[in-house]
Amino acid sequence: MWSQNRFSRKRSRALNPTSAKTATKKTEAPRPVFALAIATSLGAGYLPKAPGTWGSAVAVGLVAGTAALTRAEGGPIILISEFSLLLALAAVGFWASERVVDSSPSDLDPPYVVIDELSGQTISLVMGLALSAWTAPPLHESASAKISAALATGLLNWKYLAAGFILFRVFDIWKPFPARRAESLPGGLGIMADDWIAGAYAALGLWIIRYLGL
């Protein structure tokens, strides 16, 4: 009886081969192409060897490029541009990583998703140099002017860009408290949050470097 039923199922699939394919397609979630493009930082996540490092490198170029494009404007334009970039990457990165995880629930943190490194690295550079402005002379200048100046000079200085890059990679790999715990958060938040925390640690390290005049 069992062999007869098995033969019947095979015969049914042979007579209607599209039914099995249709059932398989229904269980597979469609690939979110646009979200993947963002999550991989336009393909940087597919590069060989340490994709997270490639994502961080893209961020360095992005924040330095933004500073170069806006330095002639001066004043609050630089400040608004850099912090807008920071917030946009965090928001879009969360959305994209959430979509990718939803489409592939068996892989909660795919290695090719590097928007989290891009967002965290941006936090380390922008926040690190902005924080350094609060203790920089002259004290009578407005906070907006000082932060703008710090971003304009710091994000175009290879020494501080390299320091911020190295610090972020160290903290991203080390994952000090509570970064390791943040990885267990659900969905896209679990992908992004640990890198945001690593970025905050790196920003503090960059502020110390600037404060000591190194």
C-alpha cells in the first residue's frame, strides 16, 4: 500500500510538474533587491576577505567626501550635512537589514550585510570629531561654529580618518558591553545596534586623541 501511494505521488508530479515548483516558490520569500543593494553598501559586502572592513572603508570615503563638498559653505551647513548623513544611514540601514532578515530568517546576520559597519563607522567619525569641538578653544565661539570647524578640518585629515577607522574596527570586533548583548536583539536592530555601540566607543577614543593633541 505504501509503495502504491508513493508511486501515485510520483506519477502526479510527473503529470503536473509545475505544481511542485509552484509550492516551492510559495514558501520562498522574494529577494528584496533594493534593500540588498543598501544592505551590502552597493555590493561592497560581496567583496572577498573581511566584508565588514570594506563597509567601514566605504563610510570613511562617504563622510570625507561630504566634508569636502560642504567645506566651502562653512557654518552650520557642514554640521547639518554630516549629522543628516549619520541619521539617514542609521534609519535606512535599519530598514534594509530588517528586510533582508525577513527574506532569509535562517540567517540572522548575513556577512554580506555591511550597512551596519557603514553606519557605525560614520557615528565614530562624525560624533568623535563633533565631541572634540566642545573642549576646543576658543571657548567664546558658539557650539555650532566649533563643531562645524572640527568636522571640516578633522574629516579631511588622513590622521584622524585613519584613527577613527582603526578604533571602530577594534571595537566592532571586540564588542565591549553592551555591544555583544545587542546582537541578540530581534531583526534589523540586532544587526545594527552593536555597530552603533562600537561607533560610540570609537567616537570617545577619537575625542581622547584630539583632546590630547595627538
